[in-house]
Amino acid sequence: MDKKNVLAVQVFRWSDGSYLEDQDHWWLSGIHRDVLLLSKPQIFIADYFFKSTLAEDFSYADIQVEVKIDNSRETSKDSVLANYVIEAELFDTACWYSIDRYADLRLSNVASIKLNLSSSTSLGFHGYWLVGRLDMPRLWSAEQPILYTLAVTLKDASGNLLDCESCLVGIRQVSKAPKQLLVNGHPIIIRGVNRHEHHPRLGKTNIESCMVKDLVLMKQYNINAVRNSHYPQHPRWYELCDLFGMYMIDEANIGTHGFDLSDHVKHPTLEPSWATAMMDRVIGMVERDKNHACIISWSLGNEAGYGPNHSALAGWVRGKDPSWLVHYNGGGSRTSSTDIVCPMYMRVCGMMKISRDPNETRPLILCEYSHAMGNSNGNLHEYWERIDSTFGLQGGFIWDWVDQALLKDNADGSKHWAYGGDFGDVPNDLNFCLNGLIWPDRTPHPALHEVKYVYQPIKVSFSKETLRITNTHFYKTTQGLEFSWDVHGDGCKLGSGILPFPLIESQKSYDIKWRSALWYPLWTSSSAEEYFLTITAKLLRSTRWVEAGHVISSTQVQLPSKREIVPHVIKTEDATFVSETLGDKIRVSRHSFWEIILSVQTGTVDSWTVEGVPLMTKGIFPCFWRAPTDNDKGGGASSYFSSWKAAHIDNLHYITQSCSILNKTDHLVKIAVAFHGVPKSEGALYKREKIKIEVDVIYTIYGSGDVVVECNVRPSSNLRLLPRVGVEFHLDKSMDLIKWYGRGPFECYPDRKAAAHVAVYEQKVDDMHVPYIVPMECSGRADVRWVTFQNKDGFGMYASVYGSSTPMQINASYYTTAELDRATHNEDLIKGDDIEVHLDHKHMGLGGDDSWSPCVQHEYRVHADPYSFSIRLCPITPATSGQAVYKTQLQNK
């Protein structure tokens, strides 16, 4: 009794195993997982393996439980059977929560599982097989994560309990069919993300509240699958995924990406000496996690090449259980060691090519796609238009879930998000691990709204006067959902209501004829120019992951216009004003209502006031540059950023060639300005061939205060692509209330706007800013028809598209483009003295197919072609509104 045990732990920061752990995440040393010291009886349950085999019609499930007994004191298997009793029972615990009285454990026992001596074999441990049958099983899926409780007991010959083990298990079947992965006979769609274990304060250490927060967010944003990148994760994570309903690919801790750059060393997968270490990692993963219903496939690792060792790993998994599916992306993602074609960052055209390959009988699931680094995830809808409509494409896992930054204390006691190199760590990957859909504190990025939209299970389309609502669930009807509609005309709400229709079965659709729809009379009686219908599906009851009323699907479709949309023109009454040239200034004003002063030397506005309130402090400048995104920089010398820098797009100086009054009447004045965009290094004496872009601007100033800005852009023939084509001006910093009619309310761009509905929105300038950890182009809003900028008293400026110009991409920020480009951390940003506004006729997409090559799709690139566009500007007061001003330029109003 006086003797004491000593438990000693030694932590190695590096070992030969480190060569197998070259994954893109923080390499933090220490003990990250729980360490348990268990006391067990001398003979005890060492392990158990639960399996269920479903009948072809799913009417029953045959249950098998392999139990391994640690029996170091026994000499034979027969003596264990003579002196001990091994039993297993399966309980349906759902009934415990549906009654008011205490639960009766005996009544919830749905399967008695008995020892089958003929199936018992000895494989290292003494293994015993127990078998039973469950009639009419309720099946587990991510949509309906129904679980049973398995209890395995060990008793002595007198019936005394010696040991007991228990866990939650799901009855489900994962299988293959030509070009399909099936769960319970259905070809599920993987709407997934990759997830590294990361906590903003604790690094690789897990806490349950963070895991629950991740799952709650995933479910709320329609994510149904997770890939454990790139190692087996905390045991509690699997239990929670079983409980919440999340398909999972469990991945072995094998990643040898660095060997791709080490030609002088033979790759571990080709070396027999590494086979045992690799096998140990796969076996450890499978044996620990084998009883979890959420796991639909085992991954042999990530980016670890391909060779005979992988063949051995796949062989062991398939030998352990022939029904299991194996996943591995190495060697081109189509080797014999994977049951799933699982490429990473494959373009849409590549997916389609494989789907059409008659010799490829496996399903394609992207193990990584849509690299979410900074302001990214463009083109996501293009992937899902193909996935939703193409046999053999079953989804994918976005890279990745969370920005891997850590909280770091500043000298003043504040904190900031730190990334590679901020701790003096060398070597480092800088910000390359900041590629999540959420910030480290689990705040969603704007792109997560786009993910929710393309992943939503209720799809809505409008074609040929028919609205089709499709339930893409595989196991659930639309029972429990409430459908509603609302319709808007030119941003004004025309009507709304609940949408009554019969239940839609899984994988079925319901059609609503246009002329019999509830909103049709509203459409016929309205004189609006454009109409948008929104269909929304909400949960009627609360779930584990959200309260009742949560929107799971929301789709906006544009309804037909009742008449041809003609170019916008100003309809304003004649009003007299004063225009005069004072030295190098042109002053245009109307009594004490408004005043505009232009500089003849620069061809831009020096000031614009309304009733003495300053509006514009400087502008209007041509603008073709944006603060580069991470994706803009992808590709090194071949990146968009490098080509723009080489063409000096980032430092163009707009030299005014001419500025003169073209026309002047009592009611308007036209001023023409010609700009040459040349590199700042050229100075005023530049050669013709140095001109990068020529811009002609015509200001038409009306007595009403309206200013129409007509821009004609002619890029040099040696330019290829541009970040944007538009104008920039600066407003007084008090103009901090923005209201716009366009897409929103969150940040959106030409190739990431499917989730952003067209409506009228309102925000403060500060709230428009998106605090990406590394600053870059952000805060844009797409397809804007009109926008107003006002101070707290209601004075401000209105801007809209004009004539035949298409809707604008807008941006307003206290941070200048140069400042967003300069700062390396969001907290380093310094606000300017005014608000920088961009109104873009064209703005290049974000890309995101990956972040290391130029990957903006063709239709979202801005080619260096001639462009012409017009913008209307005018002052507004508390007595006017953007909506009212916009109506004055619509036809037939």
C-alpha cells in the first residue's frame, strides 16, 4: 500500500513521425488531447465493433457486435465462456423524451443481441461475436440523425456486473453503385467543408463548446458533411457529428507534401521502411472510430503521393470490412486505392469531363474546392449548377472552415488576429492558413451566405411561366416547413403571404402556374419597371441546432417585365442657375440650394455643397485599380496582380489634356474633360506610347442639380485585364448613412452574388467594411441601380445608373484603396478624413477555384476593351429620397 505509481510524460516537438505530418496548419507542439487514466477490472471489455446489415427493402437490420475481452489471466477461450457472460442490448432512447413519466429502460430495449459461438474467432484478443435482429429500424442520415444506444456487458457466472461499455450507434448502409455513393440506398449530395481543429486562444486544443458552435453554424448554413483535415480529430467531435447529423470523411494523419520538393529523397509511400508507420496511423484511426454512424468513408491521408504503401493501407481497410469505402486524393485521385474520384481544386470543365467518362464508374466528390482565402469563393454557383444537374457529381468539401489565426496581445493590452510570422516563427506560411469561411471567433464571412444558398435543400426556379419548387432532401418531406412569398417592384414591396401547397415528397417538385399564382394580380396592377419574387422556407419547430423560424432556403427570381425597358432619362422641370469661369475654376450654382466648383486644371470637382452642407470633397476620377485580394496575387509572376503592377495600373496618374465648356444654356451646361492615364513615374512630359488608358468625360449639369457623367474609356492595346472600370470620388465623412437598391445586404461581387437578393438596404459606412484579417478589396455590393449617401440630418448625394448603362458595383469606405493595399493586419488600417466611393461599370470577379493561379472565370473578367457608361448624380435633402429620385428617370411614370 505504501508503493506509488509514477506517471511520466515526455513530449517530443519533432520526431521521424513529423515527416508524415506536413499539413497546412499551425505546427504546435504539446499535448492537445485529453489524457485519461482508466481503472478496469482484471478481466474487462477491451473493445467492441458494432455493425448492422440492412435487408434489401430496409425492413430489418441484422446486428453484429464483435466484443474483445482482455483476459491476460485466463488460459483459454473456453474458460472465459464457462465463467463469464457477454451480452449486448440495443435501446431506442428516443421514447425517453416523448413521455412525461420516468423512462422504462426495459420497454426501450428493441434488440437482444446474443452470443453466437459459431462466429467467434480469436484474432490476437479473444474475440466474441454477438448477433441479433432489429425489425423496422429507423435509419441514420445527416437529415435524420436517429441514434440507438448500444450497451455491452460482462458478467460473472452469478450474474454480477463486472464491466460495461456503451455508445450511441446509428443503423445505416453506405454502399456503391455506378457513379454513385449511396447512403441507405440514396445517392446523397455532399454539401461539405474541410475542418482543421483550431481554437483562437487554445490553438490545436479542443473544447466541446467550440465543437458544438461549429456544428450549429454548419447546420444553420446547410452544410451536411465534413472532412477531417488532415488527421483524426477529438473523439467528442465524432459523437457530436453522429448526434447533429453530419456526414464525415475520417482522415489518417498522413501528409507528406514536402517530399514533392525533395527529389533527392525517395517518397515514404515507396519505401517499405515507412509502411509500418503509415499502417499504424490508418489502423489506429479505424479502430478508434469504427462505431460512428457519421463516417461514410475512410481517407488514407492527404497529399502524400502514391505508391505500394497506399495499396497496403487500402487493402487493410477493405479487409477489415468489405462494405467500407476508401478515399484518397494522392496519385491523381483516381487510383485503385480510392472508391471515390476525389480531386482537389478541379475546375468545372474537368469535373464535367470525368462525369462523361464511361470508363469511370466511381462518383466524383471534390475533396477540396473553392479556396476561401480572404475575399474569395467566387464562381461557387457555377460548380453547383453542374453538381445539381449532372449524374456522377456528388458535391465536395470547401477549403476550409475556419481562419487559423491566433489571438495575440498588443503592447497596449488590446488583441489582434496573428498569423504566420507574427510570433517570430521562421519558416512560416504568412497568411496562407487564413482560408476559412468564418473568422477564428466563429463569426461568418460574407461568403458563407453564398455557401448556404448553393447548399440549400429547397430549390426554386422560374421558367416558361412556371415556378418550380423542388425538395432535394433524400429522406424528408417538406412537412415542418412554412413557405412564404413576397414580391417587389422597383424596390417597393407590393405584397407577401404564406404559400399554401401540398407536402412535397423527397426528390420531388411542385409547380405553380404563373397566372394562377397569388402574386399575379399584384404584378398585373403595378406599373413598376422590374419585379422580383422571393420564396422562403422556414422551420416550424426548433431543432438541436436552431430555433423555430430559421430560414433554411430563400430564393429570389426575376419576374417578367410588362413592357420593354428603355434607357433611363431625367425628367425634370427646367430650372435656371448660374455658371461662370473664375480663373482656373468653373462654378455652377443655383441660388443657395447647391454649388459645384470644378478645377479646369484637373478636370475634377473641388467641392459640391447642398444648402451649405459639404457633399463631395474631391472627384470625379477614373479608376481601374483595386486593393489586391489574395486570389489576385495567386500565381506569382503569372498572377493578375503581377500583370497589373507591370502595367502600372496601381499607380496611374490622370493628366488632364483638356477641360472646357462644350455647351451652355439657361438650364444646363456641358463640360468636357479628356484624361490620359500614365504611370506616375512619367511625369508631365510623357510620350504617347506611355499612355495606358484614355478617358473622355462629359459632365452635363442641369438646373435641377442633376449631374450626368458620361465616361468613354479606351485602354491601351497592350493591356489585357483590368481590376475595375469606374469612377472614384470622396464624400464628406459625415455622409455615413448608405441606402442602395441592389444586391445585399452583405458583401457581394459579380461571381459571388447568387445569395444576395435585390432590394433596398441601409447601412452605416463603418458597417460596410469587412474586417478580413489581411486587408484587401472588400465591402462591394453588386447590381446596384441607385445609392444615396446622407448625413444624420438627411442631406446627401444620390447616384444611379443612367441611360442604357447596366447596374453598378459600388463600394464606400473610410479606408482608401491605397490603405487597404498597405496594411497587413486589419487593426493597422488608418481611417481617412473622408469617405472613398467607387461606382464601377465593370468589376472583376473574386475567383477562388484556388488561390495560387489566376482563376477568375472568363465571364467575370474585365477585359481591357473600350467601355462607355453613364452615371447620374444629384443632391438630396430630408424632403427627398433615393426611391423618389429614381422614379423620375423611369419611363412612363
